[in-house]
Amino acid sequence: MTDAWIAALSATPLAFAAGALLGAFYFGGLWWTVARGLRSAHPAPLFVASLLVRSAVVVAGFLWVSGGAWPRLVACAAGFLGARLAVTRLTRGAEVSRAP
């Protein structure tokens, strides 16, 4: 193995953790947006703005974390998907009130 491969593989645990943080931000933000959107008189701007901000942050985070190395990109994606599972389980029983 070359030094570049060793450096890329040693950074994968950090990339996984960064992916988990990005996933928590994205899916936690989605849950927050839906909860607020149900109570909003005009939810469309909230949903659009939230989608744009969440997507921009996640794409920029993936690009920054990967740094062009595919092992870090895969680890980041795995952390992102792990966060999706965690947020889904944590918010499954959460009731969203429709009252203003």
C-alpha cells in the first residue's frame, strides 16, 4: 500500500463520524421543518428554504470530507445513512401537533 492509501484509510473513521453529523443535521432538520410546516399558514417557503439549506450543507460537507478520496466518501455516506436510521427511530414515536 502506498502512503496515500494508508492516509485515506486512516481517515475513514473520522469521515464516518462527519457523515453521521451531516445526516443528523439533514434528517433532524427535515423533522423540524415538517413539524413547523404543519403549523405554518404558508409552509411552502419554509419547505423550499429548508431543502435548499440542508442540501447545500450536506453536499458541501461531503465534498469537503471526501477530499477526492473515495474511501472517505463511502465512509461519509455510511455515516449519513446510519444517522438516517437513528433519526428515524428517535422520531418514530414523536407526535407532531397541528394546533397553532
